[in-house]
Amino acid sequence: VFHGSGSEYFRIWIVNLLLTILTVGIYSPWAKVRKNRYIYGNLELAGSHFDYLAKPLIILRGRLIALALLLVVVVSQWAQPSLYAVSVILIALVTPWLIVRARMFNMRYTAYRNIRFAFNPAYGQAYRAIIGYGLIALITLGLLVPYAHFKRNKLVVDNTRYGNLNFRLDAVGGKFFSAYFFGFVLGVVLIAPATAVLAQIGGYVSGGETGPPDMQQSMAFLPVLVGFLFYFVIAKYIAALILRITTNNTSIGTPDEPDHHLGCDWSMPGMLWIYVTNVIAVTLSAGLLTPWAQMRILKYQLDHTWLQVAGGIEAVVAGQEKAVSSLGEEIGDVFVVDIGF
């Protein structure tokens, strides 16, 4: 059950935004901790709530180093283009390492019933899943993007642990292809007709070639904007469909214990309606309804997700994990590194 609300989260969101702007980003680690503690603290499973245990100063240290590296990249772009190209290539090569470190940090500081999650240092698997299958998807002109997505999700799920329990994603690569295909068809059905209709309306309203130039330019931009918003909605919809497939095919356990299973029953038409109305609300409110939109989608997804436990949660034994540096996560934040899950 998710107990968060848009009105409560708005107060956290607006304060975080203003203080981050006023401090030129220095407050961002505190903002991140406040946001995560609110979201995790409002997520209830079997009568207990999750905890986010990271400290802002730990995040700040990693973020300062990440910003210093970013500054080196920016300066090299102006001073020496060849050095800039080398730095970009190096960042691309270390991206899998950054992703693993980020996941290790997030899991290390996430807890449920005083037992922490953990993530294995699966660097080799990360390079194969992200760079290896990413190149294969590129060579095949995008045809294998769904399978590359599946391998990334499997990397994340299979290396996540809760105490001594391991997460495991079934071999469901074929379902990822179905999700992408359905999203593509939905995009064609929605985006193409809507853009064409708006182009016709725009031409009529602006007076065609005889209308004022400013009006012609404004109306010509409208189909592009709407097409982008539809694309955003479809991309989110595909991501939600992939996450539903991943959730319903994830089990948790050890070789010596019966498996526990995750499950969800999200209505995909319902999800599509939420995404469409969220985009409209956020756009018309100039972003002020962003907290409401975020809490709305979280509440729907989490309220329709469950864990089927064999035995009892109390039987889980906490695994011992070493503290993980936050450096990987903060570099990932600065360079917008994400694997989409």
C-alpha cells in the first residue's frame, strides 16, 4: 500500500526545488534524501514500511567529485576538441561500472524491517548487457532493442538481494518484443492521425500561406509539440508495460527455500489514461502539478502490486554487506546515466 499524497509531497517538492536553486545545487543531496525518505516511508508491505538510510553528506561528497569531472569535460570541449572526444568515450566505457555502483549504493541504503537490500558487483555482466547488447541492437538497426532491454532488466533483478534472498527474473525476452510492438502500434494509431489533424487545423487557423508569419510559425509548431507529448506518453506506457512484465515474472528466494513471487495487476488502459491526463495537467499548470502526477502514478502502481510469501517474511536472515561509496550514483546523476529500470 502506498500512503503518499500529492498535497503532502508538493510541500517537500517545492521546498526542495527552491532551496536547490537558491544554493546553486548544493542542497540537492538533502533534497534527494527528503524525497526518498517520504516515498519509501509511505510504502507499506505486510504492516511495515520501507526506509531510506542514506546521509546527505555521503551523497554530497560523491556529487562534488562528479561535478569536478563534469567540469573537466566541459572545459576540454572549449580548450581541446580531441580531448573532449576522448573524455566522452571514457565516460561511455565506464557507464556500466557507474550503473552497478549506483545500484549498489541505492540498495545498500534501502531497508525493510531493519534488513537491508544489496546488489552484487556484477561488472562483467553489466558490460555485456549494456555495451555488448547495446551494440548488437545498434547493428541490427534497433530490431533487438527489446532483447537488449530484457538483458538490462535481468542484470538488475538477478543481482538484487534482500538479506540472504536472491531476486530472479524468468526468461521472458519474447514478452519484451510484444511490449515494444504493441507500443509501436499504439504510437502509430495515436500520434500520426493527431499530428495530421493538428497540422490541418493549424493551417486553417493561421490562414495558410496568406496568414501572418508569426501565426504561421506558431501553428506549425503545435503539431510538433503535440507529437512530442504523445511520444513521451507512449515511451512511458512501454516502460510501464515492461515493468509489469518484469514484476509478474520475478521470484525471490534461495536454492534451499520455496520461492516467493512478486505480482501486479495494473490495467494498461488505466495506465495510459493516467499518463495522458498527467501530461495534460503538468503542461497546463506549468509544472506545478508535477508532484501530484508523480504521486498519482506511484499510488496506482504500488497499490496494485503484491508479494506472495511462502512461509514468512520474519524468516529472512539479513546478509552482511560492506558500506558502498555513493560516488557511482552521483556521477550517474550528473551525467544522466540510467538503464531504464
